[in-house]
Amino acid sequence: MAVEIKLPRVKTHEQRKQWIDLLETVVQYHLDMAENFKIAEEDANMHKIHTGWAQSILEAIWLVQMWEIDGEADLEENEGFEMVLPTDLEE
């Protein structure tokens, strides 16, 4: 049995931007939570968990940035989308 692989797509640049904005907000929330838990030694695991979640969501943002837009034929229409880098994450 063959498995059909469907590529994720969005209808417009604006729809993709909305997904990215939403996910960036969630990343910031988890970075803030990680910072809060960093202070207390007994909460070190929570710091690592929130940092890991933030990193995972950043990777999801990178995937969303790769989504094609329905009907888009060439990459020139994708200009204006820059890769979001995890500059605030700590080990």
C-alpha cells in the first residue's frame, strides 16, 4: 500500500506570517518561563524543559517558513521571509 505524502501549504503569505507570529509568541513564552525557573536550583529541570520546548517550536517555525503557497510557481514570490534564529536559547 502506497502512502500519499501531502506537502504543507498555505493560501497566502499573510497566512504563513500569522502562523509564524503565533509560534514566535509561544517561543517567547517558553523562554520567559525558562528564565523564571533558572533562578531556583530545584527548578533546573523545568528550565531545561521550557528551553527545549522553545527550541522545538523554533524548529517548527523553520518548517513553516518552508511551506509553499498554493499556486506559487517560483521562489521570487517568497522574498521577505527570513530565518528566525535561536539567539536567546541557552544550554
